[in-house]
Amino acid sequence: MTELLSEYRYQAETRIRYQLYKRVEFPFLQSIGVKHIFQPSEDLEYGDLGILHLQWLVEDGVGYWKSTWYDNPMEVIALAQSIQKTKEKYIDENKIIDAQIRYMEFKNPGERISGKILLS
């Protein structure tokens, strides 16, 4: 990898992370099972920078988002498919249902909520 590509990737990753950090839900993504984020990136001057993969890891009790850049989209597709095939569920459906119920109760106070949530 050239030094120029490395610099462009650093800038793109910093921008992507900053955009993620500003989002209200970002601190809670790993809590609801989102442990992988894939983001393609390009630069007007350089062109295609590759695909950034952010993976939530915990080491020595400290969690962090590890970054890896990929040049080959087919490699990323294979990785995403292998993640989907793992036995571990990345989304806790019960947490999603609880959040949806709380939201519906907030929006419609006093209304009966049961039986209105459908998961596909």
C-alpha cells in the first residue's frame, strides 16, 4: 500500500468514525448486536479507497472498534456472508421488541400495545 493511499484512508476513516460518533445510537450499537460496520469510501482526487470494516472487539475488559481496510469487494462479500452464517445472533430480538414497545407507549400513551409488533 502506498503512503498516499494510507493517508487518504486515514482521513476517510477519521471522517467516517466522526460521523458515526455523532449519531445518538452509536454508543449502543454493540448492545443491540451490531458488531460489524462496512463502509465503502472514495476520494475525489484519489478515487476508490476501498471498504472500511469496523468490528467491535473486547480485549482485557475494554471494548473498541477495530478497523480493517479491504481492496477487493468480493472478499468483503465473503466476510459478510460468513458473519451472517455464524451461530451467534448479532441482534437481540427481545431488546428490539422492548425498545419498540417503549417507543409506541411513548407515542400513544394509554393505548394497548400487545399484538401490534410483527418481526420479519
